[in-house]
Amino acid sequence: MRQAVILGLCFGVLGAMMVAPPLSGQSGEIVMISYAGPSQEPHRFYLVEPFQQAHPGLTVRLVPDEAGEYVARVQAALAASRPSSVDLAPNGEPPHLRLIGLGLLERTNTDLVPNLKLAYQAFVEKSQGYGVPATYSLIGIAYNSQKVTKVPTSWKDLWDPAYRGKVGLTSTSSNLGLGFLVAAAKMNGGDEANLEPAWQAIRSLQPFVIAPNPTALAQLFEREEIVIAPLWSTDAAVLASKGLPIKFVKPQPGAIAIVSFLSIIKGSQFTQIAHELLNRVLSVEYQSKAAAKPYFFGPTNVKVVVPPEAADYIPTTLNEIRRLQTVNWPVIVPVRAAIVERWNREFAR
């Protein structure tokens, strides 16, 4: 049964500008995990630079790490009773739940993050009190508009015989691959607790082209080795910004929304001041710029107006938001290793 995202309609009358209490007097370097490539630019230009201007004694170093390699270093530091070498990190829902389970995240002091009151309540609840819902991205269908003449409208269109051998997929070790597996299960009568219909459906999709990760999948579009694939909305937007004929659709019965949280890491020496970064990432100023071209990050602040040019990548109406699907990650995360092992056994070559 499809899960709709119900995004807190009753958020009340709130102040137009919410500012955290000033925290000053510290100096040093804050280390924040970020994205790689152009996707890091909103962090650098619209989050870090204004923060550093407000705090001349502090610098923020952004470290790209989309594989979560920093987690082992944080664990080692905590085991040795040393301060963490990482202070903040963004994580999608699956790794966020894992880090909570490992005890590696600091609980959020909501008094220091007044903008949290402006975030969609459904996204806030997903944080479980750790970090803030900084953005969301969609998993939908990307396609080469010069090679695909009939615009796809449904997830089932990936099974059109016209695309056989030209469909791209990525491993379930990525959130993209795992999210698509759940979508395939749901459209064939299954769900997160019953993925067998998905395995059968994906077997019938063969032959397809497998990429090890979403970045590699996007590169397959650039080399024209594939013409259609499940893809992140943000990756599709980057491809289009390069002048490639890549379009993105939110397929029926709904694109999949995955929330990314920005959280403070356990053992940080900058726990208090780091809350200001959490507050800033939720601000209308930051989120409006991150939602604009060419980034198109989904805003989690209810006051942000999505720009018209983002309409292909971000829901712009309440009805669109309601049609989004989510994944019941607490069911999936405990069995993820087994899912990846089966994927590799059945499809990796």
C-alpha cells in the first residue's frame, strides 16, 4: 500500500524571521562533511560563507564524503575518548538511522534552532530528535529526450520493450537503488516487508546496464550508454545544466522522497555553535537559494516558495507533495546488508 507524504498542514501562525540566540567568542576550525562536485556549492556559498562572516574567529572546512568513510574515524575517536575529527554531517534517512543506532549523533537542542518550527512536521519527526531535515531529493525517472520519443509517466514505463538493454540501474548499496527496489515492490503488490515482487520484476527487466553508484549512473547518460533510468532529481538537474537532453519526471503513482538531515556528530568540540549552522540551513534565505537553478534541492521550510524553473524537479503544489512516496526505512535498514548481498548475487557482473 503506497505511503503518501503528509506534510504537516497545521503549522500555525509563525514569525516571518526566526533568529537563534547569538553564540560568539569561539575560534578554530569546524569540519563539516558535504557533497562532492557542484552539489556542494549551496553549502559553501550560502551556508558556510555567511556563517564565517558572522564569526571571524571560526572557519568551516567542507569535506566531500558521500560514502560515509568518516564514520569509522568518529567511532575510533570515541573509543579512544578523543574529540571527533568531524563536527557535522548530512545523511539521508538510512545512514541517519544507522548513526542514531550507533550513538554517533548529538541530540538537537531545539532552543538553539528556532527555524525548526518552520520545517515540515513530517520531516522533523523522521529526524527522531537528531539533527534537522535540511533538504529532500526525489527519485524519479530521467530520460534522454532525443532517444525516448514517448514521455514516461509511470514507473512501469521502464519495462517498455523499446528500452530493453538501454535501462540503467544502480546497486542497492545506494539509497537510489534501494529506493527503486521498494518502488518496484509496491507497484507489484509488495512493500518494504515483502520485496519478492520487486526481485521478480527486476529480473524481467533484464538486460539492463548496472552502475555501482548514482554518480556513475549519471555518467552513463553522458556517454549515451543508457536512455532511461531511475535517478535523483538533483543529478538529473545537473545533467540538464550541462546542456544534455536529459529530462526528469515524477512517475505515477509517485516519485520517492528521501530526506537528508544535517546533524552534529557526537564528540564535536563545537556542539553549541554548530547549532547555528543547523538553524541557518533551515532558513528561508539558504533554502530559497538551494532550491533554485541549478541545484533544485527540495526545501523543508514551509515558507520557501519553489521557483518556477524548479517545477520539473521539486513539487510546487500541495497535491504534488501529497502524491510523493516515502520508504519505511526502519523496516529496510536492518536487512539492508542481506538485500545488497542478494543484489550482487543476482545482478552484479
